[in-house]
Amino acid sequence: MIEVYTDGAAKGNPGLSGVGIFIKDNETVYQYSFHLGTYSSHEAEFMAVIKALEICQTLFPNEILSFRTDSRVVVDVIEKDFTKNKNFLPYLEKIRNEASRFPYFFIKWIPKTKNKQADKLAKEAIHTTKT
């Protein structure tokens, strides 16, 4: 099972944003930071899950994925497979599509204190511009 920790961050809401992804595959660790541009903090959190699913499709096809995030909004939307917020619907649809490529996809909420690596990577990504 692959453990995936995701976090999104925004400086302002909306504002400059980024995502951090920390992946553990047994003893091997993978770390990613992506600058997104201008998004809300919730949108950045959803984008973190999407980016992580895309990475896992390349690195770990057909593996069981266990995602962890400190965003209750993201976990609630994905677990309920429903959102009243029309802004979140495209993200949910993308996550549904990407997650369906894996035999099992789990997501659970964790406190911010347990998500420090992904949080650090997301904050770093805010200050990184694409070249």
C-alpha cells in the first residue's frame, strides 16, 4: 500500500497557491511541490489530491492508495461523493476519474501536525514560479 500525504496552500484566499505531496512506498520517499498560480485554499487542497493521483498513475499503477490530508472539506466531498459547491464539482469529477484507475483508493483526514512534510512542500511551492 502506498501512503500519500497531500496539502494545498494559498497566500491570500484566493491568492498565490501551491501543493505539496509526500509519498511513502515502504522505505522510499517521494516529495513534490507544484506552484499553481491563483487559487483559493480549498481549490489548492483539491488540486493536491489530483496531482498526487496523476503521479501515482505513473509511479504506482495498480497499487492500493491510502491518501491523508488535513482538509476536512476535501475528505468530506470525496467520501460523500457529493458537493453543493459548484466550484468544487470539477475537482470531484477529476478525482473520481483518476481514482477509478486504481484497485482501491482511500482518503482520510489527519491533523495538521501529522501532515508537516506535505505542508512544508506546499508552502515552498507558493514561492516557486514556473519557468
